Amino acid sequence: MNCRPGCAACCIAPSISSPLPGLPQGKAAGVPCPHLDAALRCRLFGQAQRPAVCSHLRPEPEMCGTSAADALRRLDALERATAPTGPLG
């Protein structure tokens, strides 16, 4: 499966705990990555600065759904289901 043009759900919904350029503490869930361009493409794609979690993420029908909005809902639900709980979560 290929990425859906103009989607960027995987660059918005998940949190990123590793540092990335301009965000030494990572990225919070639900916040668009600052490295998205106007067409919602990753400006770090193919570069060493791109976080490993992003490089290893591959589009799958279960994750991407039928539309960009569906993908955002699915990834948001997955993020909430896997978020740490407790005093630090």
C-alpha cells in the first residue's frame, strides 16, 4: 500500500518520544509535525534526521482506512489505546 497524498495522519496523530530537529523532547500526539510541508509531505523523508519510528512506519489498510479522516481517527484511537498510564502518562 502507498501513502495517500495529502493525508499526513501518521504525522499528526501519534506522539514521537525521540528527539527530532526543532523538537528535542519529541512531538505530542495530535499535533502536526513541524516538518510537514504545505502539501502535507515530510521534509525529513529519506534523511538521517528522520526519527526511526517514522522511518519504520508503513501504510497498512487497518491503519489508513478509506480516507485521510478515517486514518486520523484510527491512528488517534491506536495512540490513545497504547498511551502510557499512571502518574507520568
